Amino acid sequence: MIWRNIASNFLTLLIVMLIAAAAAVAWGRHQFSGPGPSAVAQCVQVAPGASLNAVSQQLVEQGAISNSYVFRAGTDYLDKARDLKFGSYLVPPHASMAQIVDVITAGGPSTCGTEVLVRVGVRENTVLLRDMNPETGAFEEMARYNPATETVPEAITAAVDKPGARLRIAMAEGVTSWQVVEALKAASFLTGEVEDIPAEGSLAPDTYEVEKGGSRTALLAEMAQKQAAILAAEWEARPFGLPYDTPEEALIMASIVEKETGVPEERPQVASVFVNRLEQGMRLETDPTVIYGITKGEGVLERGLRRSELAAPTPYNTYRIEGLPPTPIANPGRAAIRAALNPDTTDYLFFVADGSGGHAFSRTLQEHNAAVARWREIERQQGGDPTSPVQGDG
């Protein structure tokens, strides 16, 4: 009888323990997969060589998770305990432990924290130090400088050396290859000399993630490879009947379109004007090509064109030469390449600035002259040069 009572009590205890274990597992699973406690986005930083225990404690302190043990147990169960990737990662509000594990074990470039960004611009190159505000998900500027005229702020030097800092190069559409190389020279976190300026037009405008100590020539090769792939894809998809014999000619046209308008939706219209002029045997008469012939892409011409420069018979003076200039005049983006290869169907032959940042397009010289007169009046009101050249003057 005594043994029967002992066996009964043991069985009862075992059942209670099993129920408690099942409840604990269910609770842990809910804790691991359910919404997290943080009402705002969190920037989770994984230090080089950090252990799962250290990261779990850090997450508790940040308020991103509620229980470090459940986080470690769940990560172990998923067999990801040894897959932590060094970097800084933005996790969304109320992210579950499971989501956080996926983020910090997937790797890839840092998506939050400190960022040093080199902006390659048409008028100047700028180096920015930014930190992401997790609550807004937006980067806030902490410091900036122009490498051509200013010294490097100590804050930017320190940020470059900070573990987990995100380093990026942002190349704007329409910059020249010389401008890109000058910007990369100013990026102190890159290494190596650039022996030759890449061919004009051969680099793809985009934002590039880099690592400290990365090679400048390797980055330029990456930019060139990307541009070649873009051009090949757009050339393959082009419609029949365009006045280009080679992809290189289309790239030249794309660079002209890129420099002629800063209004994205105008690109196909601008391209249509130049395509129509080529098909009718008219000279392109575009200022950016003349300017490139003067500057060779090394900086910006800080003045208007002179009549003598328009009369000079240079390979880039499209007021004097027939057809396209010999090379691109900048590095066009994908949209400009696509516009050059997919121009709007129009009968426009002229365009001139309209004072709003865009252009007025015309079919006839009479219409164009009226648009030019309106632009001249705007120039006079703005204190500009009302005698500067426009299309149709040649």
C-alpha cells in the first residue's frame, strides 16, 4: 500500500513537471517569436568577436528584448549561436527575438550607427559624418567638410577608426571621372594610388559600401563593371531605328542628356530633341559639350560661355561639329541611359530654360525664338547675361 502511494505521488509529480515544462516551452516560444518590448527602432551593434551572452545582455539593457536566457536558448535552438556578424543593424519597433536573431546573423553592410559618407558632387565633393536616430530612422549630420578647401575634422577621423562605422561613397549622376578620382583620393579610409583616370562615362553613379583599407582601384573597377552591365542591358532592350551605331554612341548621348536637365521627367524629351536633330542632319548645339571641351571634366566652368569659345573648332563644340562629340562628357545614370535609348516620340527640335528649373520645348525656330525671348527677359530680371548663347544661335 505504501509503495502504491509513493508510485501514485511520483506519477502525479511527473505529470505536474511535464505540464510545467510544456508551459515553460510554450511561454519561451511565445517570448521568442512574439512582439518585442521596444516601441521604437533600435540600433543593435555587434562588436568584433562578441559572444552571444554579451549581445543578449546588451539587448536587454537597450530594451530590445525582455529575457536574455530565452534569447540565447532560441538562438541555440536555431543553430545560429556561432553566426553573429560584426556590424550595426537597425531593427524595427517591437521586433521579436527571432527577427533580431535573423538580422544580426545575416550579415551585410551596417544599416545604422555611425556613417562616414563621401558625396561626389558636380560642384564639389563633401565628406559627412552622420549618426542614425533610431526613433526616426533618419541620419542626423554631425560634421562635414570640403576636402578641397578644409581640413579633416577630428570627429570624422575618430569615426573612421570606430569599429562598426559604415563607410560609403555616394556618386551623383553627371559627375566626371576626374571628379570621382579626386573624391576617392580624399577618402582617407581607402588605400592605393589611381594611375589613370577612368574613361569618361564608364562609371555608374550610385552609392557604394566600402571597408576601411579598401582599394581605390578596386572600387573604380566595381563602378565600371556596374556601368558596363547597365549599358549592355539597356542597349539590348532598345527599340529599332535609333541613330546610334554602337552602345558607346548611346552613352555619349546619355551623358549630354544628363548634363542638360536636372528634371528627371524631362530626360526622354531632351533625348528626343537631340535624336530628332541627328536624324535631320542638324547640329546638336548643346552648351555642356562645349564646356567639357574647355574644362576637360576637371572642375566646373564658373562663368558663361564666350562667343569666341562657341566659334572655336574643337572636337566637343557641337555648335560647329556634325553629330556627337568623340566621348561622353560625364558619367550618366541609368535613367539618362534609358532616356537616350528610349526617347519620347516628339517633333521637338529646340529647348531653352523656362525659369522654373525646367525647359520650354519647341517644334519650330519661330516658337523657339519666342521661348528664348521669354528666357532673356527672365535673365534680365535675375541680373544674368541676356546675351549668353542658346540653341539656334549657331
